[in-house]
Amino acid sequence: MIHITKSNRVPVGLADFPEMVERKGKGHPDSVADECAEACSRALTKYYIENFDTYFHHNVDKAAYVAGQAAPEFGGGKILQPQEFEIIGRAIDQAIVGGKLVPIPVRTICRSAIQDVFKYTFRNIDLEKHVIIDARTKSGSIDLTGLYNQERNGQDHIPLANDTSFGVGFAPFSSTDQMVYDVETYLNSSKFKDLCPASGEDIKVMGLRNGKDIEITLCNAMVSKYVNDRSEYINAVAQVQEAALKVCDGLKEDHSVKVSVNTGDIIEKDIMFLTITGTSAEAGDDGQVGRGNRANGLITPGRVQTLEAAAGKNSNNHIGKLYSLMSNRAARSIIKELKGDVVECQIRIVSQIGHPINQPWMGDIELIPAANVNFDVVSKRAKEILQAELDDYLTLRKELAEGTVKVW
Amino acid sequence: MIHITKSNRVPVGLADFPEMVERKGKGHPDSVADECAEACSRALTKYYIENFDTYFHHNVDKAAYVAGQAAPEFGGGKILQPQEFEIIGRAIDQAIVGGKLVPIPVRTICRSAIQDVFKYTFRNIDLEKHVIIDARTKSGSIDLTGLYNQERNGQDHIPLANDTSFGVGFAPFSSTDQMVYDVETYLNSSKFKDLCPASGEDIKVMGLRNGKDIEITLCNAMVSKYVNDRSEYINAVAQVQEAALKVCDGLKEDHSVKVSVNTGDIIEKDIMFLTITGTSAEAGDDGQVGRGNRANGLITPGRVQTLEAAAGKNSNNHIGKLYSLMSNRAARSIIKELKGDVVECQIRIVSQIGHPINQPWMGDIELIPAANVNFDVVSKRAKEILQAELDDYLTLRKELAEGTVKVW
Amino acid sequence: MIHITKSNRVPVGLADFPEMVERKGKGHPDSVADECAEACSRALTKYYIENFDTYFHHNVDKAAYVAGQAAPEFGGGKILQPQEFEIIGRAIDQAIVGGKLVPIPVRTICRSAIQDVFKYTFRNIDLEKHVIIDARTKSGSIDLTGLYNQERNGQDHIPLANDTSFGVGFAPFSSTDQMVYDVETYLNSSKFKDLCPASGEDIKVMGLRNGKDIEITLCNAMVSKYVNDRSEYINAVAQVQEAALKVCDGLKEDHSVKVSVNTGDIIEKDIMFLTITGTSAEAGDDGQVGRGNRANGLITPGRVQTLEAAAGKNSNNHIGKLYSLMSNRAARSIIKELKGDVVECQIRIVSQIGHPINQPWMGDIELIPAANVNFDVVSKRAKEILQAELDDYLTLRKELAEGTVKVW
Amino acid sequence: MIHITKSNRVPVGLADFPEMVERKGKGHPDSVADECAEACSRALTKYYIENFDTYFHHNVDKAAYVAGQAAPEFGGGKILQPQEFEIIGRAIDQAIVGGKLVPIPVRTICRSAIQDVFKYTFRNIDLEKHVIIDARTKSGSIDLTGLYNQERNGQDHIPLANDTSFGVGFAPFSSTDQMVYDVETYLNSSKFKDLCPASGEDIKVMGLRNGKDIEITLCNAMVSKYVNDRSEYINAVAQVQEAALKVCDGLKEDHSVKVSVNTGDIIEKDIMFLTITGTSAEAGDDGQVGRGNRANGLITPGRVQTLEAAAGKNSNNHIGKLYSLMSNRAARSIIKELKGDVVECQIRIVSQIGHPINQPWMGDIELIPAANVNFDVVSKRAKEILQAELDDYLTLRKELAEGTVKVW
């Protein structure tokens, strides 16, 4: 049952109270943990499908990403202790086929998936020297596994929700949201890294809007081998700042924007955010799954958001993961299609354990309509779009398996 | 600068859209992780103060709580593999005093603190047989540590915020909030455990309010040695259900309440939530810090909430932790003092890195006033209460060090 | 085929060249490792027999005994980091019975066995605070396992040798041998520990005989909580020395004996062998299986000895372990029975892979006869005794399973 | 004081009793453990010298080499779990220089050294996929470290023995010794590996001489990707056998030689020694330091041999390591120089703790002279050669640091 709520509140991006938005970049320890968890889930799913033609239960949604110890210095430095990444969770690791035990190389699959993440995420990490990677997974406890197994047949049908859970999404991004998102995306693009190799992938962007003033504060781990002295450091920081400002300029509309980079630095005391590998995980900053960006890529403490950690959950029937993604997808579709008519859309869906995924226990679409809109027409269409998204579960599952949907 | 927002929205507990509230009980793997992290922080703080008379930097806010493997059966069963708990983070582990190196037994301190948590949390865990406990901590990276060190002098003054961060709190609890909170608290009390020893400490309570109907769904790991057959299991579950209902009855006002326990069970197939130790961490359910209850003890996806993991952060100047607690404390004080005048209060505070903790960059108190209230008077008092809470930082820090404040 | 070699060499205990003998006491890290490995093998065997009525393959003959870090001081001190003990090897951990998988709690069994060893070995170790114990075992590779499995039937018959291997033993102990053995045994007895609680269980005794002069050098870790100052330390060391001397007095015959204790000490610089727990494993001294005493309890570099690590090997058909024990048992029996006729006896046996254990490929009994002995009679009897020992394999296996035979 | 013993015993290679000799090849888990330990010691020494111009204390002579799990099959197969190698021991990891703490990257140094060993040892191991490498080292306990530190000054002088210890060596190799040694060396040469890529580096060679018959039994892990079916396996085994025979032919003199390869195989049941990586460590066979070849490259249970594990000990003053090497070097020099006059030479040296390394407490050179030799002349020269070797300590230490001396 899907409700529509007509709201007359001021859209978040225009509200009086300061708006606060954060995005942890792809090299931030928490994002790395999320990406690794999701990569493990993808790799396991792939293996299960290829070898057994079915989904097997797994939840690899925890990790111990233990920071290393490093002594960076201008032009280089020393890694004193490697980082350690261990994925934690459970995954079916043996199947009985025709009375015979078939082992499934879960540890190998996960290690390999994690190694790939480090390779495509970081330009300046030497996997062999800087990181120790492992997987510690176990089999599931009976009750959930039992429930899951009942679903084994009919993989092309919509499976049942594995839990009572909650998904929430919204659209569109406010100006601050978009700036935070795009700044990180641009600074972590190949294009920018080629221009500014000193900029490491560990970037945290925070946006604060107060009235019409937006302040973007970002921390960017600098890569020591491209920074030979203080002045090169200062230049690199300036280059990051300018690039961020330029991204913001294209989005700011009537806001004024200020960008600050690495505000904790005290250059004259040689306190700088200098790293060998481009991530603070080399020295002291541990990471965990589910502690970073929400499924839409942002942390928005001023909005309703779930604690659900989507990364690493199995994409077949983990309702928390699926509803987190579906609610955001539907909200974006509604705004896209009804651009002139709806100013802001927020969707919440609650599942019912044991019921098909596309039949939520309750759904709510909050719409802030534009002036003079026929709300009934808009409401009807919004409902249809959400239901279509729910019904289109197989597409989402497929995209998750292929890795074309981001979960953080 | 503290704003007051006068709101005319319907209080959460009366709103149309379903309200959803969750509390992970003290034996849930995520709560155990939180409690262990906080206990480590407390123990380190105690050691630092006793031995060096000052706060030292530490953040032990990550953990790898790796589930074991178990084969429970009626009347007992076998632990196949132990649970493993490792706290992760960084903590000062050597001091140079008068040119000499003084080692600090961080690993011993943390292991001991974690062992204590397991002892006071679980009735049916044998530390020696069922759990492996360790600590993997490192020293901090230079820039944050540098900032922290500047604060070393003048421990009796208000320290500076270590980050730009966000705290949010609210009061009062809605009926659903209160039921969820109180049901867990009662079911995990000594009183109830004495009455129903089969009820393990791993309890997850979820409350869903739809209009006037509140549905409480709870999972409770049953302890196999007190459950000798199916009928004893059924009886124990019924006992839990009745106890929960009774708690709810005292809080329900004009709501109707339904309580379901262990809905995933299929008794006739022997699919039950049976454990040897009282927690699902014995078999398959891993835990992490910061993935469970927020600082006020609840998960409220229908409300504004931060992702901040308070547990394990140092209580001296970690602004995310402190503001999470202060905003809730202030909201509760406001509601307590202005009971008749304010229906609901929500507080948000944003810090400014490098500024004293009691001078937030921005604060907002959203008040839903009762009818016919002099809002100016109420507003003024609410501001004063929040500022008093901010200024009373030393009390909060002391209570955190002593463990009299809960952070999950 | 068993040879007899008649030797006219001077018995080891009378030879010109210095005799050197060593025994690592029960609290020495290498002995602890041996004892834990053997205890794990015993516990696994017991479980296999009780649950499956047969021997299952296992070799738990490796370990990582990683030393801790400690700061002992007079009257106490601090454990900075715990010791870690991990047994390594392989052991059958699941059986397929009637088409169903039966898990075997190998990790739990081994952890429990190791904990017991620490408890009965050390008086001053707090298992919870001072040690982390784990087991990392895997299943076997196909070829040996295959060979082993063929042996499954007929457990009451003599199994086949699993390898080409070598056992060596001798009797009697020389005076130096006996002193070294008995000094450790006495100093580590309950009787002496009650008299001198400051004496820890980590004792290494070395005996050097040069002509008629025997020098016993021993290291004994002192327990700090029973040692409040330098003079108490000096007294405790003196007590150990006197006790050792007294043991030697009863064995010395025409030798002169000198005993030195903790010769590395430089008391005036506070360099002493002080520990909190009674073992050097608390701080820096790691241990391994098979690096300490041979199967007869001694290290005798002046004699023929194998490198075989008996501890932790399966007692069903591991030929290196069995022959090491059998050769010593037979030599001792020969000396016992033929006391007047044989001065020294050394036995070597070589197995043949795939042949019954009691049919070695080759055996040699070297006998140094007393004067005027009928060598043929003595030879015949010696052969019979060795063959009887070989044929009595089931008794040895049983005693190993029950733990009544020492392997280090 | 160096004794000379004139012996009239039959040389080992001609004795009646069966001679037994073993060599674990470079890819055998125990040899890998030895090589890694020694490589770590070398790398640490190098770092200490380069950065601090002195030797620092370390003993990295333990390891946990935990086997993986694999499912090899003709033409390939799957690694189910990686191997894990952890070096264990202690090493100075921070220096105080001018009041400032200088960290030493011990973990990084050791990991890198171990990785290099795997690379130059194995042709078919993918470091990233197949192995997890780590180092767990701690600082030393006070008494030994104290002793060691006293030696810091005067690095060009002969340091004092750190212990009472024992070294033993002999020359020449008997025919069986030489065959065992040379067979492994040739089979593990680049030349042979190019000819027979299916032959993995894990080779164990055992030689048994009975009278004039020498039986060489060798196990060689075959590499699955070069073996596509049973007949290719049979061919590869035959190729190994022929190559071994050919090596033996050049050494056999008047012996008859038989070579058997992989005698545990039962081809028709598909029980074969097939591996993916060329070592049994991929599946079930763990390794340890000091459990394989002695310092001269052989295991000779028929001869006097020490249990000393030379690998990983510090080469500056670890007397057990140094004397093991010196006694063999001196014996070889004596035989080389006095070829016609001495048939066999065995050397034993005992150190005295606290005395210079070149002044052993006692030494013994056992010589079996050729007929009609002037024994006094020969004795005098033998003594001089041994003393010269002892005095030439600095050359040995340098060669150890450079890795030009083998210790296993």
C-alpha cells in the first residue's frame, strides 16, 4: 500500500537551518571498506551463478580494515607497517552435489575481489608491499539460512523479503548535495589525477550551506612522492582548491561558495596531510563497512536516512539493501519525469518479512508540488513509477551483480 | 549561534506515515561491539589519567567481531568455533617521560575491558571456551595527533573541536520509541532473566506504528541448555511475548499493541532461534561498532539521525560523540522543564573545527509548541538550557569516563 | 631384519671428549609447544574414537608460540602484551556419515587441550589475561590421506608405516644425562615449587662433563611477585642452586659437580631473569614444536639423535614418532633386564613405507658388553626384546592416547 | 683448548649399518621456512648497518608457515585457501637517537625479504593470489638484550659468545650424502626446470645405503598446469627419475643405485603428488624453521648432529649458528688440504658464554687417518685450520650478511 503525502515544507536546499552534506571519497577508508564488501558479494554471486546456476546465501558486509603505520616525508618516506584488510561475514563455502562435497573457494574469491578494488581505486598503493588482504567468513546460522533456502526454487520470480526493513530515498540533490558529490567525483577522476598527481584518493568533502553561503571543506591526502617541499605542498593544495571551486561554480546558481582544503594543516610546523599511498589508512585511520556514504553516495544528517549498510549484502533478497536503492531510484525517476511539477520527492518503504519484495508493507511518497499543479495526476504517476521500480527487481539485481549500480 | 525554529508539523508519534523504531539489545553483536569500544575508551582514559594525569589521544571505535560456528541442540550442543573480538583503532602506547620511554599496556588494558563487557553482558558465555579476544591498535597519524597535542595543556578548560561535525537529538520519545526501548531493557534485566533463563541477551526489538496500531516484532536468541524440547521452546517464546506485552500495556495509551516473537521460526521443521550462548554471534552474525543504536539508544529511520558512531571515540574532544550526547541531553532537559509548553523538541548542532566545544558554529532548536504558549519565553529558556549543556562539558566528560552515560 | 653390533668403544659417560646434555624444562617455550601439540593430538584422538570409533588422520605438530611483552619488576610488574599460542597442522574436521555432514569441533577441541596444558604447567599464568590461544588447522592433501584411509579397516591390526623414517634410542642415561633430567624434574615438582614459589617453570638445564668434572648450568625464570628486592632474588637463586646440587649429589658417584644458576645476571645493573609468569615466553622468547627435547627427554648433541618431532603426530601410524619412542623403550628394557651384561645399548630402526610397523626395514642394536659376557646369549635376548617392543605397538598407541607416555 | 682424537672406526660411508641421509629441497615447507628466516635476518642486518652502522639484536628464527588448501587437477585446479607465512621472533624496532625515537620498519623489511624468497624459490607461485605474508616480531627481554648491548662497542673485534652452545661438523660427504645433496640441487636447478617444467620445487630426497646398495627415494610435487593427464604425469615422474639416476651415476663408484620417485602414488586411483604451485604447502603441509636440513645441507640421523636452528639467528654473536657453520667449514678445509692423509674428519666445538667467539671452551677434532700417516703432523695442521676458521669470524659474518653462505 503506497501513500502519497503532499508536503508544503520548504525544500531542504532552501531551508533556513544550515544544510550539512558529506561525501567520503573513493579512497577514504570507509568507502574502500564498502567497495570491497560489495565487490566480494559480486564476485561470490558470479561464482555461484556460474558454477551452480543459483544464488547462494552470503552476507559479507563487515570488515576489519586496520590502518598501517607510515612515516611519509617530502619526496617519499617509509611504510612502517602495512594496512590490513579482512572481509568478514558468511558465505556458503561448500555444496553437496550428488552426495559429493564440492568446495567453493570463498577465501580466494574474496581476496581476489579485494585486490582488484585496491588496484582500481589507488594509483600509489603497491599491493605487495603496502597491504595484507584476507577473508574470514563462516557459514550461516540455521534460521535465516532456512528461510533463504525455501526461496531457492524459481529464481526468476520475485523473492520474499528476508526481514522487516526500511528504505528511504530522495531527489533531487540540493545545490550543496550536488557540489559535494561532484567535487569528489571530479577530484577523484583520472582527468584530475593526471593534472595533479599529488592529490591522493582519500578525499572527504563536507558542504555547509547557511542561507545563500555554501562552504565546502575538504581533506585530501597528498602523495609524498609528488611533493618535494613545502611550496610544492602548498601548490598542490591550491590546485585542489581551484579545481573544486571550478566544479562548484558550475552548480552554484545564486549561492556564494567558499572552498577550504586541509584546514588542519599548520605548514610552518610541518603538520600536513602528507601520505605515501594517498590514503590515511596507511597510518591510523581504520575503515568499516556501512559507516560512510549512504546508498545515494551522500551523508545527509539533515535528512531522513537509514543506517542500513547496503554494501556486501546479498543482492538476491536482502531487503534493506534493495529498498535503499529502489527508493532512491524511484525518487530520481519521479523528479526526472515530473520535473516541472514536483519540487522535491522523498520516498520511504517498509518491507514485510516473508512477503514478495515488490509488495512492501507500506510505502510513502512525500511530494512537494510546484505551484498550480494537478496533484492527483502527479500523485498517480508517482505511485506508478515507484511500483514499476519495485516490480523491476530483476533489473536491479542484475545491475548489482554486474556492478553497474553504486551502493555508496 | 543558536537558532530557534518554531514548527507546526505533526509530532512524529502522531503522524500518518508509519513510524518505525528499532533497538538492538545488549547481547546483539552490534551492541556488544559498541559497548566494548566504549569500555576500551573508558579503560584507556582511566589509565592515562591515573598514570600521566592527562588525556591521551585514542580512537578505538572500530572492531572486528567475527562470529563463531555452533551446533546448538535441545539441552546443549557444541561450539564448533569460538567467536573472535578484536578492537581496532589507535591509542598512545608509549610516552617519553624525562627522556625515557614508558610503555603503556594498551593491548592488555583493552583485552581486559572487553572481557569485562562479555562477563557483565552474557550469562551463558564461557570466556575461556567461547571467545577469543584481542586488540590491534596503532598510533595516530601526524596531523590529527598534532592538533590534539596542542590541547594537552589546560585540561580543565573547554577543549577545541577536533573536527567539523554534527550532533542531533530529540525528546520526548514517542509511545513506539518508549515501548521498543523499555521492552528490550526489561527483557534484558536480571529480573526477567531470573524468571526466564531461556531468554538470551541477543534481543532485537522493532516497533512499527501505523495509525493507532503498534506492532512490536522481536527476535530473542534462546539458550539451548534451558530448552529441552519443542514445547519448552514454545513456552519460553510465549513467556517473552507476554512479558513484552505487559511492558507495552503500561505505555500504550490509546494504541492497540501486538507483539510477535521469533517470526522466522518454523517449529515443525526445527527451524528455531536456538543458541548455546544467548547470542547469534556464536554462529554467523558478526558485529561492528556504530552500526547499531544511536546515542539515545534507538534507531529511528523516520527521524533525522546522524551516522556518528559515538562508542570508542575519545571523550575529551571528539566533537561527533560529544554533540550527539549533548543534543539529546539538552532536548530531554527542555522537555522535562517545559513539559506543558513544548510538545516535541529536536536539536541539531554543528561544530567548527578549532573552536571551543561550547561554541558551536551553529545550533538549531526546533520546537513544536503546545497551543497558546508564549513562544518567546519558551524559546529563550530552551536556548539557555542548550547553552548550559554545552558549557557543562566537564560533567559529561566525567560521566563518560566513569561509564554512567550510555552511548548506544 | 635386526642386526646386532658389538662395540668396544668407551661408553659416552666415560669418554674423553666433553659430554654435553641439555633439558628444556616444562615451562620452556619449546617444551610448552611440544606438550600442547601432543595434548591436541590426544584430544583429537579421543574425540575421534568416542564419536566415530576409529582413528582419523591428523598432524598437529607445528605451532606458533609468539612471545608477549612484559615489564616485570620486584613484587609484580605489567604484562604489556599477551603471549599467543596457535597450534598449526591438519585434522579431519568433518565426516560424511550416511550422506550427512557431521562437523567435528577441531578448533574447540584443540583450544581446550592447550588451555589445559597452560593450566597444569604454570602456577602463575592467568589464562584470561596473559595468553591468547587459537588453532589453525586444515585438511590433508590427497596422497598421504589416501594412504592413511586404506588403513581404516582393521584398527586392531598393526598398521603400515606412513613413511620411510628413522628412530634412535639409547640406554642407560650417563651420570650427566641423569643429573640434567632429574634436576629439571625436581625443580619443576610441586614439592620444590611449594618450598620456593619464586622459581618459575621455565628452566633450562645444561650439563657439561669434562673428565670427572660435571658442570650444571641452569637458567630459571624467577617469578616477580615472590621477589621483592635484590636480596630476595639472590636468595631464591641460591635456593635453586642448593636444590640442584642436592639432586646431583645423589647421582654423582665419583664425579665432582658444580652448579651455576642464571649466569647472565648482572645484579648490580638490575639485569636479572625476572618474569611475571615464570616463563620467558612472556617477553621475547618464542617456542616451536620439535625444537626442544628429543623423545627421551634430553638433547644430547654428542650422541646420535634424530630431528623427528614426535609431539603432535598422530599416534596411529606416524612411524617417526613411534620408532623414536620404541627404540628408547627397547633400549631401556634391554639394559634393565641385562644389567650386568650390557654396559650401553643404542638402537636404530629404519621403517619401510607401506610395510607393517612391526616389520622395520632394518634395525641395529649396538651393544657394549660387559667383560666376560656370552655375547651370543645377550644378543639373542636383546633382539627378542626389541621385537617384542615392536609387536607391542597397540600398548604404545594406547598409552599415547591416554597420555601416560612422555614424548619430550 | 682443542683436542685431537685419533679414531680407528670405519668411516660412515663404509660402515655396516645402513646409512640414512635426507635433504629437503628448496621448495619443501621446512626449507622455505629456513630460507625466509635467514633472509629476514640478512635484511634486518643490512638495514641496521646502513642506517645505524652497527649490529642490532634480533632473532627471527621461528615461523608459522600455515599450509593452504588446494584442489589441483590435470591442467590446473583451484587454490581454495592461500598459504600463510608469518615470521616470528624479536628485532629491535626503534632506536633512540639524540633523544628522538627513530622507528625501524621491521615488519616491512621482513615481509619484503620473505616475498623475495618466494619469488626466487618458486616458478609457479603467484604471490598475490597464493600467499599471505606477515611478520610478528617483538623486542627482546632484558637479560639477553643487556648482554648483547655490552657488545655494541668495537664491532670489529670478536664478540663474546651469547650462550653455552655446541657446534658439530664433518667432512667429507659420503657417496650417499653427496648423491642426496646433488640430486636435489640438480633437480631444483634452472637447467632441469627448463627441461621438465612439471617438476615442482618441493623435493625431498632420502638416501639409504645398505652395504653397496644405495636406494634414493624422492618425492617431487608435480605442477598441474604442465600435466594434462595420467600419461603426462607418468612421463614427468620418469623424467625426474632418470635425471636423478644420471646424477647418481657420476658419484656411485662401486655402489649400485636405485631411484624411486613418488612411491606413495596409486595412479589408477588418481592418488598422485599433484600440486598447482609446486609445493605441498599449498595443501596441508606446514613448515617450520629448524626442522629441516642442518647447516651443511643434510639430515644425517646416523651421525652426530645438533638441533641448532641456524636460520634467522643474528649472525653477529649467536654462537650456535656460528659454531655450526665454522665446524663444517673447518672440517671441509682439513679434508681439502690433507686429502691423502685424512679419511674422515668430525669436529665438535663447545662455547663458553661471555668468552670471545674464537676461544671455545673446548674443541675436538676426530680424525680417521689414512694408513701410514704421520699423525702428529696432520694433527698440528688440523688444529691450525680450525683455529684459523675461528679467528676468521669476520669473514663468516660478512658472508652471512651478504647471503653467500647457505645455512640449510
